[in-house]
Amino acid sequence: MLNLKRPAQRDADAARAVSRTIASTPRNGNSSTSSMPDWVRSQDPMTRRLVLSVCGEWKSGKNYFAFGFPGPIYIHSFDKRIRGVVELFQDQKEIYICDYPSPTEIQIAESYEETKISQQSGEVWDWFVAKFNESVEKTADEGTVIVDTGSEAYSLRLLKEFGRLKQNSSFAYDEPKAEFRALVRRSQLGTNTVWIHKLKDEYSKPTSPQDRGHKIGRKFAGLTDFQYLVDANLLAEREDLEEGGSVYTVRILDCGVGRAAEINGTVIPNDYDMLVSTIFGDE
């Protein structure tokens, strides 16, 4: 049986180091060297906790896969599509849900008035951050945090900043991106965290002012460098059979822990135990 308990204490200490250092810095800006980190020899065993991004089309089994992780489970729900799936698991493990208004719901409710959208999005974002931190603390020893979806959580942060999702200066994205990255990195303080993401249309680059590009496929929807903040990036897929029924699988796009690059591109059944066995090997 795999040990899926709390990650190494060193990881938790490192994640808290920045906030401790900032808090101990005097107003004159001269920090005390006693609050700074020092060398620590790496001797920790392999930690079998996972921070993942799972993307896929609608009805590709993303939620079903995430609910298969160990409980207790804390779900941050923007998508409102977990009903009908969560009921299959709620008698097997403790599952807690926090529902938030989605970015689209906020835009409609505020009649697309940017100032009101920004204010309302800010209130929802701040509440999400507080509840996310709480859920990570609650799963420090065991359990799973699920964000459904990370695509909408990132859009919410952008709405807080701009009141709209398009026609914003690229230079103005630095602050919301930095804050979102910091939130994602706090996932490392928990045992398991699953960030579910949507896919969106991908278009070719315009070749002239009149050319708007044409659709060439589908791509990840969310923070552009999110893939570098997690242990592994997965794609949930569904194949519909001619004789009826469907086969649900998960493709490991890339992995940075356990067997790492050795398993990139591997397709496995939509199953948590199979994923852990594939990444860390059988014991």
C-alpha cells in the first residue's frame, strides 16, 4: 500500500519561508540574516503526493477521475457540473463542496459594467483564496483539494484586475499572474491537489490585417505557464464505441516526479490507483 500522507516537512518550511522573511523585515528595509534560509542536506524519501493539472473536453471524465483521489476531498466549484458525478463517491469518502459564482455569471449579473464586475470578482476571488488556503491546511496530512476549474479561477482573477477578459494590455498581466502562481504553489502544502482545466479553440496566426486566422485545434485554457507549476499534466479523453458505451482514459502529457519522462505520453485507464502505480511504480 502506497504511503500518501503528508509531504516532507522541508517542503512545507520552504513554501512558508517567503512569508516569514517578509513578516520579519523591519520597516527600514534592513532584514535580519537570522530569518534567512540556510543549507539543508536533502535526505527525504520520495514523497507520493501529487499536484496535477487535468484538462479535457466536456464529459471526458475529468471530474470522475478527480473524485477517485483519497478523501477527505474539498472541491472548489466554479463549473457547477459536478452534480450527477459527486453522488457516486459521497458515500465512499467525505466530500465537501464550496460553490462560487463563475466569471460568466458575474459578468451577466453586473450587466457587463467593468467597475462592478471588478469589484464583485475581487470579493469572490478573495473568498476563494481564503477557502483554498483553508482546504490545503485541512488536507496537510491526507486528502485531496480539487479546483473545478482552474480556467475559471484564473479568469476570475483577471476580472478582478480589469473587469473584462479581452483587450487588456499585456504588460498589465504581471500582477494577476504572479498572484495566481503563488496560489498554485501553495498546493504543495497539501497532500494532493487536482486543478481541472478546460480546453479552448486554437487559431492560426493572422498573415494580414484582413486575416483573423482559422481554427487549427484545441488548447489548454488558463494561465499560460501553469504546466510548469505542477508535478504532472494530464489529458482526460473519451472514446465512444460503435457498439455503444465509451472508454475513458488519461494521457500523461508530461511528468516531473517519480518515473518522470519515462512515462510521458503513456495512456492509462481513468483511475487514481493506476496513475499512482504508473508514476511511482508498484510496491
